[in-house]
Amino acid sequence: MAGIDTRIGPRDMDSCIQYEMVGVETEERFTEFFLGREKAPGGYIWCFPKGKDIANVGIGVNGSFMRDGGEPLRLLDRFISENDRFRNGTITEINAGGVSVSLPPDRTVADSFLAVGDAARMVDPLTGGGVYNGCFAAIQAADAIHDALERRDTSERGLETYERGWRAGLESEMVRNYLAKEKLLEMSDEILDKVIEAISGYDLSEISTEELLKAVGARYPEVLTDIIG
Ligand SMILES: Cc1cc2nc3c(=O)[nH]c(=O)nc-3n(C[C@H](O)[C@H](O)[C@H](O)COP(=O)(O)OP(=O)(O)OC[C@H]3O[C@@H](n4cnc5c(N)ncnc54)[C@H](O)[C@@H]3O)c2cc1C
């Protein structure tokens, strides 16, 4: 209705389902990611601890790998039933939904209209995390709306500070992470294993994309070429 096209294809959308579980064994200080084509095609299974024996345990499957309806649910249930740490836990909450893993749309403002968060496809395309980006953009939106109302100009041009503000903070990382996601979708489990093995044996001075790539390059130069082309 606002003239902003937010439609995307299956490759740019993950289908996700998550249980909050109690009575599970967590790594309290760590978030865990379980990767692999068999486990979570084009995505990952996660365990995000929320306390001693409470965690969000969920899965995201990329739309381009989806064969039939309900697949993420079946894969998550299989993972839980095969894992001693989760099998005896109790599900206390269920959340499910689509998570965009796309580039942001070309425009997010129109006359008297602005789109924020998931409505503007602002999720980080590599991790599927959308809370931080949504909150960051919401602050920009509040400032822009306040200014526009003071100037009595809520036209598309009057809201332009929002468009510029959120893009300055988020867009370059989103584009970089989108390209990384595209690479990951093509990566075999064997290459993924090599990447993880290289990282585990490397003394990382910090967790950053650059440091991770250095670690991979030092151990497997041919894999690095595969990743960055
Ligand atoms: C299973 C799952 C797990 C996730 N885990 C994480 C995570 O661990 N970390 C993370 O960063 N992100 C996570 N995400 C993504 C994250 O939830 C979203 O990116 C984030 O909630 C987006 O916030 P939002 O305010 O833009 O949209 P939403 O949270 O979708 O809020 C939009 C609100 O608008 C309401 N609404 C819709 N239409 C109307 C209407 N016409 N009138 C009035 N109200 C309306 C909706 O009911 C909703 O409450 C996850 C997503 C899923 C599906």
C-alpha cells in the first residue's frame, strides 16, 4: 500500500521454530550452534541458555532447501530426541515464524510512512538475529518522526533522515553478511568442518570476521579461496 516492495524469494527466507525448554543441560556461558545439511539445511539449530537449566532451543531452515511443510519442526524434534542433554526437558513455550535473510529493500520511507525492523527486512542475513537491528532502527525512526513533526513535514523527503540514519549504522554489515550467507548456502559439510577445525586450533585475538578468515587461511588456504572467491 505504501509502494514499497518487500517480497522476497525462498532463498532469502528461513523458516524457524523455537522451544523454550526447562530441565535441559546448557552450557551456561555459551550460545551453541549446530550446523550441517542433515541437521538444519541452509541454517542451524541453536541452544541459547537463559539460566542454569533453561534455554531457547530452535531451528532455522533455509526456504530453498525446504521439501515439504513442517520440516523444521520434524528436524528440531529429531535433534532433541537424539540428544541426551535435551531429551528429558519440558517445553514451556513455542515460537515460530519466517525470518528474512535478505538484503534490505531499496526504500523504507514513503509519504507519512516508514518501515522498521522485520517489516523492513532488517534482520542480519547471516545470523537471523533481528532484535538488535530492529531496536537500532527504531531509535532512528523515533528521532526522524520527532524532527519531521516539528518541521511539519512528514513527506517522504521529510523522513529521509531515517532512511540515511539506519542505513549508516546497519547497511554495510548487512550486505557483507548477506554475501557470507550466500557462500554458506553453497558450502558442503566437509568444507564447514574444515573451517571449524581451523578456527578451533587458532589463537584468536578477537572474534571478528577478519580474524576468522585469517585462521582459515593459515590452515587451509584453498578453503579461504573457496569462501572469498
Ligand atoms: C523462532 C524465532 C526465533 C528468533 N530468535 C531470535 C534471537 O534469538 N535473536 C534475535 O535477535 N532475533 C531472533 N528472531 C528474530 C526476531 O524475533 C525479530 O527479528 C524481531 O522480533 C523483529 O521485531 P519487530 O518489532 O520488527 O517485529 P515483530 O516482533 O514481529 O513485532 C511486530 C508486532 O506488530 C504486531 N502487528 C502486526 N500487524 C499489526 C497490525 N495490523 N496492527 C497492530 N499490530 C500489528 C504483531 O503482532 C507484532 O507484535 C527470531 C525469530 C523467530 C521466528
